[in-house]
Amino acid sequence: MGRVQRAMCSGILGLQAMALVPFTPVLLSLTDVGTGPAIAIGVGLILACLVAAGTMRTPVGGLLGWLVEVATIAFGLVVPVMYGLGAVFLALYGGSWVLGAKIDRERAEREAAAA
């Protein structure tokens, strides 16, 4: 992964972590999930976003990012609104992945042509 791609994907995962903060209260109020599991799920998903963003410099970071996106959509089975939120962040992460790679590739080509 290039520098721009990593930065863009990390930014989206950080934004997603902030957007997921209200997920735990929604999980507690709209479902029959117990308090302990709801907190573990909500906080776990936020931490997964932050870990993926923090490890974006490694090949594992990109994979973790994709897994977080899949997990966010999968929680739509419990709270249906997560299908929509997960789809939005999947599109943002995928767009960052593709656009960041394109920017990094074009930058490398420009630098190679200048050298």
C-alpha cells in the first residue's frame, strides 16, 4: 500500500470508529442482547476499527480494514440499520482503497518520469 492509500483508508476507519460510538446504546435499547455482550460487541467493533487504522502500514492492516467493513454489515442481522451504515462505510473504504492506490501509482509515475 502506498502512503496516500494508507492515509485515506486509515481516515475512513477512524471516522467509522466515531460513527459507531452510538451503536452500543442502540444495540442495548432495540434488541434483546444482554448488557455485557452488547458492550463487548460495540466496543469491540470500535477497537477493531482503530486497530485496523493503526496497522495500516502493514499488509495485515488492509485486510483488517476489509474485515471490519464486513463485520459492520454483518451486524445488520442484529440491528437492521447497520446494513445501511455498513454499506456506506464499505463504499467509502473501497473508494479510498481504489482512489488512494491510483494517486500513489500516478505519483510514482510522475516521479519516475522526472528522474
